[in-house]
Amino acid sequence: MSARLNIATVDSAAYKAMMGLESYLQTISLSHIQKELIKIRASQINKCAFCLDMHTKDALKYGETTQRIFILEGWREAKDFFTEDEQVLLAMTEEITLISHEGLTEETYQKAKQVFDEAQIAQIIIAIVTINAWNRIAVSTHLPIAK
């Protein structure tokens, strides 16, 4: 696939707005690992190779293990490898990314309320929405992966 347009240069205002969301995400209470798990899982679902490349590398820099990255797609069968809060993050990520299926279910929302406060839940939702937007930009424009 050849690269298509570059959103950053074609519509710099839109790109700047997206970067504003990224800047906000640097200030939230989630750990770097929690944020990267969200980004990797959403990118797996959306089949965004560019974002998978970026965020698996970032996760490793933050101390994530290769084993957890390798089994992330099957986290429900490997729950012993993920904390309760990570399991909730991952369930939220899947349900919000696949919004047309059921959306964020009441069951998952209630679990989230048991481990996160309302501000954290809002931050998680914004983190999920943001990576989904980046995935859609990267996939739609065939953003090339650096070799």
C-alpha cells in the first residue's frame, strides 16, 4: 500500500486538535502501561499496524513485558497476567472500540466503578476514543511504518 495524504500537512488545524487530546492524555492519572495497553488493544481490534508498531515499542520502553504484549489479544484466557484494573481497562477498550456491538455494557461500567473513580472512568473513555481516532487516521491514510 502506498501512503495517501498527510493529515498533519493537509489539515494542520485538525491535526493540532488531535495533538491537543494527546497532550491532555499526558496529564491523566492512568499509568504509562495502562495507557499503552488501551492503545495496543484498540489498535489490534482496528488492525492498525502503524499504531501497533508505535505503541508496542512505547510499552516496552515503559517496562511492559513482551509476554504480556504477545498474549494481550487473548487476555480473557490469561487473566492471571493482568490486574483487575487492567482487565476492566481492556474490557472497556474492546466494548467502546466495537461500539456498534453493544457499546459499553452496564456490567463493564459497574466493574469500572468498583476500581476507578468517575474522573478516571472519563479519562479512560477519552483515551479509548483518542486511539480509535488515531487508528482511523493511520489506516485511512496508509500511514507508513518506519523500518
